[in-house]
Amino acid sequence: MLGIGELSRKTGVRIETIRYYERIGLLAPPARTAGNYRRYRETDVGRLRFIRRARALGFPIDRIGTLLALADQRDRSCEDVDAIARDHLDEIDRKIADLTALRRELASMVDACSSRSIARCRILGALASDR
């Protein structure tokens, strides 16, 4: 059994975040000592590492909850997991396309700037336009 500090150190998840995951149901409420200290199992270490990795990949909290529920159904087809991952990948691709367009527009503004004076600044002019 682990205390919350040791769980935090083992997983790289902050104590406040562990408590938050408990409150929203991603992590089961831990056992308590007679002094009301939280006591975690090794399975909680794995679950928190899963959550941390999924967050690092950008999965939203609700999808992580769904993935965790699916992971608990070991004999089930992974079709639903694949669908969630594909949807997330599609969202990432949309964001990359949006960021690429944003970068292209900003690069165009920067390239058009002569850096002479604020009065002639093309970047400020472009930002002020309705376009």
C-alpha cells in the first residue's frame, strides 16, 4: 500500500491531480487508514500512469474514462477503443491543419513587415483589418 505522496512520486502525477481524478471517478476512492490517510494499491499506479499517458496524448477526460472502462473488459473486442483513438487522431489532424493555416497567415504578415516604423507596420495593419 502506498501513501498519496509515494503514488505521486511513482507516477509523476501531482497530489492535487490525484485527488481530482478521485473526485471525478477516474480513480477509485482509496482505502483509508485509522488516521484517515489515503492508501493506494499497485493497480492504482498503473491506472494513474495510463491516465497520465492518455492526457499527454491529448485525450479529453471523458474519453479517458471510457477507455479505462473498456480496459476493464478484457475479453471484449477493441473496436470501440480503435474508434475512440481514430476520432482523436482525426481531431489532431484538424488542429494541425488549422495551425498550419494560422502559421502561413502569420508568416505572410511577418514577411510583409519592413520594420521601419509602427505607422507603417504591416503586422499591426493586418491585425486591425476585418479580413
